[in-house]
Amino acid sequence: MHVEHLMRDETLGLRLLWAEDTLLEREISGVTVTDLEDPARFVRPGEVVLSGLVWWTPEEGQARAERFVAGLRGADAAVLLAGEETHGEVPDDLIEACVRHGIPVAAVPAHVMFRAVTDTVYFQQWRELSRRHALPENARARLSRLAAQDAGPEAILAAAFAHLGRAAVAHVLSATGRTVAATEGTPALSPSDALAVLADGSGLTVPVDADAATTPYERWHLYLPDPDIAPPRMLHEVAAILGRCQSAQARRRAADRQAADELGALLVRAGTEDTAVASALRACGLPSGEGPFRVIAADTGADREGLAEGALAEAVAHVGGPAAVGRLPDGTAFAVLPGDPALAEVWPLVAGGESTVRLHGGTGAPAAGPGDLAGALAEARYALVSARGTAPDASLLTDVAGLTSLDALLSGVPVEVRTAYSRTVLGPLLDAGSATAAPLLDTLRTFLACDGSWARTAQALHLHVNTVHYRIQRVEHFTGRDLSRLTDRLDLWTALLCRG
């Protein structure tokens, strides 16, 4: 299917705004629906990109349009289909950016559903695959019916390989090593084994491309240990149906996240009644009575919408069971799970699904019931800040129960707050231009580390005890603290820890 074929489809009513004739001849490889301001990482070469233009604003119209279209150009998209519903028309800024970057652009009327466009492309591609006769007609018809009924991956695998006449071993694996589905009787793969076969190239692996936006953590792969069990064309047909299956799941999950977002808004709002939280839990498909519940907050540190939520969704899928995954009003991703799942075990697996991103997470203490969830969420968010501060260059999940030392506890305090506290308490001892500041600071640190022992401090610094006494007196003078008092010692020790 080429771009010009899509433009000629009268049932869609697309209105071409700009294109060169040679660009209309390009073959379409798939469809991506996105409203990210920078969609490059989620668009594959040759794809049709559908956007409702939610990201565009008149105030920053030209700059936003330039970033968006430059991302499409970098990803080698085939055409941009811009919805008119949000702004009433396609902005001139966007059309001009498309002309500059050589991206064909067409308007999608407000009454046309994006699903109609994706279905048109999919069914055309499916008809083209059908002509290759990689699958028997009855199997192809069965798979088409299952796809139309939004069947799950297990049912699709069973129907796809049933005609082979012998036990077929096939898996659908996620990028994090989770077994999404497997043919009946197939031995289970552990996540580590699954990751190994995806990495070493043993057997045959076919990527599953979903037209709905999925994060790198959630991408599927069709894997067969025996490459000779089925012809490659058949496997690509099956992978195409699996892609449609995953797209349907992604759309359902997007609807579920609206309920989770409402739960998150309740949990951060002061004075929310327990009955309201219980009702929100039921709306998310979770038990509303007694817990325990676990709350996890996550952040990728990357300006990519939905990335952290995708990571949490994949982590939840690893441990199994129902869960609410959404976003707090400030944009932080969070999840609420019943029971006490072993999240620490799956975190490295999930983080490995996108090696270029640092995935940080924090978990709160178990919540006994709906009334304790707000506190558990606050703990999870504090533990998240601690994880970012402890391992800024690595992925890490921190449990609030692990913050058992002052140093660990302070890791959850924002860097700006720690710096301000250290500067306020230590004062002149941080003056880089003073010749005496550094020796006094070193003496203070050693004195506190030696539990206030004059003799051990002198020995550690190779000084006379009288010199240590003199320096500590100067420290007390500059800081206004009395180092014979425990509280003042704690204040100064905390300031040193905040300084790092």
C-alpha cells in the first residue's frame, strides 16, 4: 500500500495539504498514533503518523511544529495525518514545517476516527500478505476472526500453529524477558532464559509491531526455538496479527489508566475520605477492603510521555495479578498493587528493556487498607527521590524500609534542600577562599567520626591534642554550635552528610 492509495480512499475523506508526487509513491510499512511533541523514538521508517495535535499551542506553534516534524523526518515517516478536531484545522505552522522537511501532510476531518485509518492500512496489508499463501486459508480466516474479536495472544498462537500437525513450540516474549504467551504444552522460559535467547540469536525471532504506542519495555517478539518449524512468511503473518492484538491491549490499558489517574489524584489530595479511595480502587478493578497494598512510584528522567508508566505496567505484568498504573497530577508514574509482590526481583529485568534510560523507583511500606494508601504513596515518592540521588547514573528501586540510616534518609531530600542546609549550618567553614576553612572542616569531620574523642582525633590527623582543641573551638565560634552537646553534634554531622 502506498501513500497515494490512502489519499484516494474516499471512505476516509483525507484532505491532502502538501506533498510531492514522488513522496506519494512511497510504500506504507505501518501506522503509529502519537501526541508526543517529539515522536521520533516511537516511529519506524515508512509509517503513517496519526496525531490529534494535542501537543501544539498557538503560543509556541512554530517551535513545537518544528520539533515534531523534525522528529518525523529523523524517523523517516512516510506521511503525517493531522486531526482537525482539537484546533478546528491543521495549523499553518505545521504545514510549513512539513514543507521544509519534505513530509507529506494531510488533514483528518473531525468526524473521522483514527481507528478507521489504522484499520484501512492494516486490512490492506493483510490482504497483500494473504496473497502470498504462507498460511492455509482456513487458518488465516480463523486468525482474522480472532483479531476482530480482540482475542489474546494465547488464542492467536494456538490458532496459528494448530495446522502444523505436530507439537509446535512458540513463545511471545516481551523485551524484558516476560513470557506473554506460549503454545500449549510448551515449557516455560524463565525471564533470564528468555533474555538470553533474544540476545544470542538462537532460534528465530520476529519482532511484533503494534500500531498503537507501546514503550520499549512492552514490545513483543515472536520466538521459535526451531527455525524450520514454519516458513518465515507465515511467521510474519502471525506477528502482524499479534501486533494488532497488542495494539488492542494498549488501547484498553489507556482507558484503564484514566481510572488510575483519578485514584492518584485522590491520594495526593489532603482530606480525601477513605470511602472515596475505596470507590476509586473498585473502579480500577482492585479490592476495596483490607490490604495489604503496595504503592510504587517511578521516573525515567526522560522527557518521553508514558515511558515510566510503560515500565511500571511491565513490572506489574511480571508479578501478575490486578494493578492500577497511572500518573499523579505532577506527572510522576505510580502503581497500586494488592498483596506484597517481589518488585525488587523484576526491577533489573524491566530496566534492561531500555538500556539507554535510567529507571528509578520507590516503594512505600505495605498499606493495611484504603486509608493508608496516601501515606504509602508519600513514602514511595520519598524513596523514589532517594533512588535518584543514590544512583543518578544507574537504574534503582528503593524501598522506604531500607532507609535505616541518617545518610540513607537524607538521600530522599532534594539536592537543593541538602545544599542549602549544609551551607546554612557550616557557614564560613565552606569558604573556599579562606586558608583556615579546609583544615577546620577536616578536623570537624574527623572529630565527629571519632565519636568526639580528642585523643583519637589527634592521632588520626597527626596533630597535638591542644591543636585539636583549638580547632574545635574555632569551629564552635564560626558555627555557633556547642560540640559538647549531642544535638549540636547531630546538626553538624547532618550538614556534613548533606555536603557529600
